Amino acid sequence: MHKLKKNIQYQEIYNKGDKFFGYYALIYINKNNLEYNRLGVVASKKTGNAVCRAKLKRLFREFFRLNDANLKKGYDYVFIAKRTAGQKFKTLKYADIEKDCRKILKKAGVL
């Protein structure tokens, strides 16, 4: 799994990428002209405490890891955890995140 690491990479995706909304996540998608996909995960302090943010990031990374083979190649993905995910993080399961992200990515046409 290739990760987005620099702030300038995130800023380029925010400015040029397409934005898709779900119940638990907001996903930015941008073409990167590479032969592989890159992932960025964001959970701001508005989402919840450190434990909550870490769990949400783990869930999004796991979704991407398991579904990377099914996604179209050559795109950058930035998953942003929404406040609703933070409010429900104690009862939130991987299946909930997977269902929401699959719906978003199908709407985007990359799954």
C-alpha cells in the first residue's frame, strides 16, 4: 500500500480531485498518472479523541488494503472521517465502514 505523506500531495487532491460524500466518510479521488493507487486518511480533532481517531484510521486503511485490488489503478484516495463516525465509534464495526465506502466508490465509478 502506497501512502500520501506530504501536505502538498493532500492539497493537490483537495483542489483538483472529486469529492464524494457518505455517512461516515468523505472521499476525495484524483487521477495520479501512476501505475498504483495511493491512500491518505484524515481524522481531525473534531471527530473525537485520540483513541477514536486512531480506530477510524485503522478501519479506513483496512478497507483500502482489502479492496485495493478491486479499485481502478492510477488514483489517489483521501478518506476523511466525518463527525458522525466519531460519535458512533464505540459501536462502529468494519462492516459499517465497508458498506459506506463501497457505496461511495461505486458512485464515483472506481470500484
